[in-house]
Amino acid sequence: MSDQHLGAGRHVWAVLELLDRQLVDETGRLVGKVDDVEFELPDDPDGLPRVTALLAGLGALANHIGGDAGAALAAAERRLAARRDQHPSRVDIEAVRDIASAIELGTDGLDLDTNRGERWVRDVIIDKIPGARHAAE
């Protein structure tokens, strides 16, 4: 993976270069997919919006789908969230190391909020299965 951090002035076409790209952590593990992008609008009317975060997971996807299906996804996301007011899983743009066919991150995926669905399944479902806490024989 590239050791250089993305430059503050790099221009990207968000729809082409960010949306639907796989997120890969520093160990090469897939940790999600970009479902939406968070922007900060400049104070200068001639300035360009700045990407501040990549959004992933059901909460971000629910905003795009809308209707009953979107509401169902949003409800599932709230169940997975630690707090009821939790926003979509967010990866700060500062964690991005490279944008290529996948988006490479300079952090461990286990520390990311995109991993909360997996943690919920482990804690609420898998851990309740008899013998689930024991190592494989």
C-alpha cells in the first residue's frame, strides 16, 4: 500500500472515484464499501466542496433507497448502532491512503465503525450459540 497521504488539494470525481469502491484496511482486509460521501461546503462562494468522510453501511444506503425499503434498512442500522442517534458508519477522509480500484486506508479495520454490524452479529447471535466461545478442535 502507498505510504503517502492524500494531498489536501487533490480533486476527485466523487461518483466515479469514491462511490461503490471497496474499503481496504492497512492489513488488506475488506472493511466495507463506500455508500455515500460527506462534504463540507466552503465559505468562499467560488470554492469547491471538500470531502470530509466516506460513509458506509445500512444507514448510508438507506438514505439513497428511500421508501419502505429505506426505512427498514434505517431501522436495522439503528439496531446495530451503539446509540439510537448513531449516524451512518463514517470513515474520516484523513484515514484514506490511496484511491485506486479500492480505497486503501491507513488504519486497522477492527477499529472502524464500519465493523459494527459484524460486532453486533458476534455479540448478539454468535456468542449465544452453545460452544461458540471455544476454539475449533
